[in-house]
Amino acid sequence: MADIFDNLLTGGVGAALVVLLGNIILWYLANIKSEQTGLTSNNFEGVSDFQETIDRVINGTGAQRGLMMKTENGGGKPRLGTHLYASVLYEGYKHPLNSVKNDYQRILVDDIYVKMLSDIGPTTSNKLIVSRMKDGILKKIYQREGIIYSEVHYIGETEDAFFYISFSTTNNDDKFDEPNDRVEIEIAVSKIRRLFEEMKHDD
Amino acid sequence: MMTSSLLLILIFGLVITNLLLCYIRTSRSGNTPILNCVKDIALIYDLINNIVDKTSVDKVSVWKLPHNVDLPYMDVVYETSGDGTEKLVVKRGEILLDDTIIDKLKGLTIGEETEIITDKLYYSEKGDKLKLDKIKWSKMRKIAESDTALYFTGLHFFEYDKRMTKGDKIRTTKTIKKIISVFEKHREDL
């Protein structure tokens, strides 16, 4: 009988210790989570470093337009069962393209656009030849402006939005394959990603 | 002695299982990266477009019926493209359901389906009630439920007497099961 009580007592203390340890782990995880949820897409608006980096690509390569964009739900976190909207945050452009930042705000995206986004990631860009794209809002936008080629690069994400950058041209056969163009674009994408991550950590 | 040892093992087992479950819940809830969400939305588009490509179904959409709204409106969240119909998604929040249809939809369990005559549905535009374009009848299946809304897939037909073959039924059921599993994966975020 005494053995049973001893064992029960030992078991009880052990269980209490495990519960305590578990609670500490859960508290730690919840803390990390609350730090992450403090980030919003608004933190990344109005930063001139992004603009300068885009301008450098536009001035130094065949890219005629660079758009840093975000896709979000209507203010909350993008979730299944909600609509997604795309907006331009920063742009750089040169002749013959014009400014589209004011036009492209909160555009309801369609399936082709979502597919395009789903194909990009930290190690993958999406290279789009407009004539081969499926019909959709993205193709219509490109065609309206005479864009022939565009490539989209992943930048990062916050709690409530997904960020990416596109570089486009109206020139036939220009896919930014010239070594200088490629290096400039890769440097710019890396720099913007780094700025983005730094801002997340500084927040 | 043996009883107490078993009791000990049981207590530890229960505690560890609970902790593991708590950990899994905590790490999953609200922490799904947006890129994964976008990939799953793209997957749903693929699945619904696949139904239209490979069966006699004319159009597929995913509906969201919010719980806490006074008016019986529903929201089309995803729909097939290139099916020759006007886009229902842009009419979001404006498609009016009559009571019979609402009762039918609310009475479904997940995976269960019902047929509705869709030509009774309207969307409103500048105060006018306009009939939904082309769609005559639909097979609605409940796919998910959250605290805020019910979700359904709609298989839509442009002719009253158009029916699915047995093969189509098997294919669509299989595809919708995949859609249900995608929604189930995001259940806590719906």
C-alpha cells in the first residue's frame, strides 16, 4: 500500500513538472507568435531604399518598369475563402511605359494571377512571356501596355500580405539575359529582400 | 506494484499526449505562411477548373455563406475561368438567396449535396435585381464550416435537363473531396 502511495506521489510530482515545462514551452511559442503578428504590411510603405533600388534597375538595364507589389486580403490575413487584392507599393518606369501606381490599387486577382503568385518563392522567379499566358487580368494589364516580357520575384511576407517585385519590358526578345541586366536584377532583388527582412527584425 | 506502475505510465502518457496536441495546435494556428495559403488557393482553382475541363459540368464555384448577416446574401469566393459566363466573384456579397435555398444549404452536413434551381437567384446592381447569367441549376455540396461562415462548392449547369454521367459523378466527388481536405487543412483560419 505504501509503495502505491509512493509511486503515485512520485508520478504526480513528475506529471506536475512535465506540465510546468510544457507550459513554459507553450508560453515561449505564444510569445514568438505575438511578436510575428505585430508586423503588418503598412510597416513597409514609404521607404526610399526600395525606390532607389528599383530606379537603379530601370536606369541600368533593359527593364522599362519595376513594380513592387503586395497581395493581401481586404485588410486581414490572406486566408482560404477570402478574396485577394493586389496593389502597387513602389514603381520605377521609363519610356514608353507610364506610371500605373494609382491605377493598380486593390485589384481583385483571378485564378491565373493566383497561379502566377503560387509559382514564385524564395528560390524561384516566374518568367512570363505575355503571348503565352492564359487569359486573365494579368495578361489584360500587360497587353494594354504592350508589355512583351515580365519576370516576377518573391520578396517576402508579413502577417497580412505577400510581397513581390516585377520587371517588365515592351521590347521583343529582351528577357534581361544580358549579363549586366541579369546581375543588376539579381542584386536588386537580393537587396530588396534584405531590406525587407531587416525592417521585419527592426520592427 | 504493477498497478501503480501502469498508473504512472498512463499519467505520463496522457500528459505528454496533451502537450504534443497543444504544441501542434499552437504551431499551426494562425501561423500558416501566406505563400502556403496562396499555393492552396491556386490548388483549389486547379481542382475546379479540372472539373469543367473533364466533365459535363459547365461552371464550378466556391460559395461562402456568412452566419451573422441579417440579409441572405452569399459571396462567391472562387470560380472557374474561361467558361463563357460573367464573373460571379465580382458580385461578391450581392447574390440574393431565397429562404428555401438557405434552409436547404444550412441543412447539409460536410460532404452532403443538394440540388437547387439556380435561376431563382439574383444579384443586385444599382438597386436592380438581375438574374444570374446562363446558370439554370446547380449541385451544391457543403465543404467546410467555421465560426463565421459555411462553405459550399457549386457545380453549375447551363441547361435544365443536363445531367452528369456516372463517371462524371465519381470524378467530381473525388475532386470535391480534395477541396474539402484543403479547407480542412485551413479550418482554424477560415
